[in-house]
Amino acid sequence: MRKRYIASAAGAVGAGIMGVFLNKEENRNKLKEKVSHIKNKVKGTNHTNSTFEDAGIPDQADNKDPAQLENAKMVSEGSQFGVEYYNEVKENESEEKNMN
């Protein structure tokens, strides 16, 4: 029973300290940046290319997972489906941007 009161008291003190610390907007922004940076590291989203982007440049992609290596192998054997699809989508995107 005492342990529960100690844990509750420690939680309340921690919440109070965080409340005082996060009172300033500068501290909140720093915390948001750090949390975002840690979240990106955990998710592994530090590379900028998506799967679609990697399909357009299979031999130049930083992501060397087995599926990407298989795609590069198919392109080296003469298959251009992925590259052609990528080029078509990029061309359509650029046309849409130019129309707006």
C-alpha cells in the first residue's frame, strides 16, 4: 500500500516539474524537436527516398533491402517496367503542378 502512495507522489512531483519546465514556449519547441528526431530514428525514416522513389532508381538507392536488390537485378536483365512507371508518374505530377 505504501509503494502505491510513493509512486503516486513521485508521479505528481514529476508532472509538476514538467509543467514548470514546459511553461516556456522555447522549452516546448526543443522537446518537440527531440521527440520528433527520436521518433524518426526509431522508425528508420532518416532516408528521404520512399519505396516508389527507390523503384525509379533501383541501382542508385541507399536502401539495400532484398526487394530493392531484386528490382535492381530485374532492371539489369532488361526489365524497364518499374522505371517506366516511375517516369510516367513523375511526368504526370510535373504536368499537374504546371497546370496549377
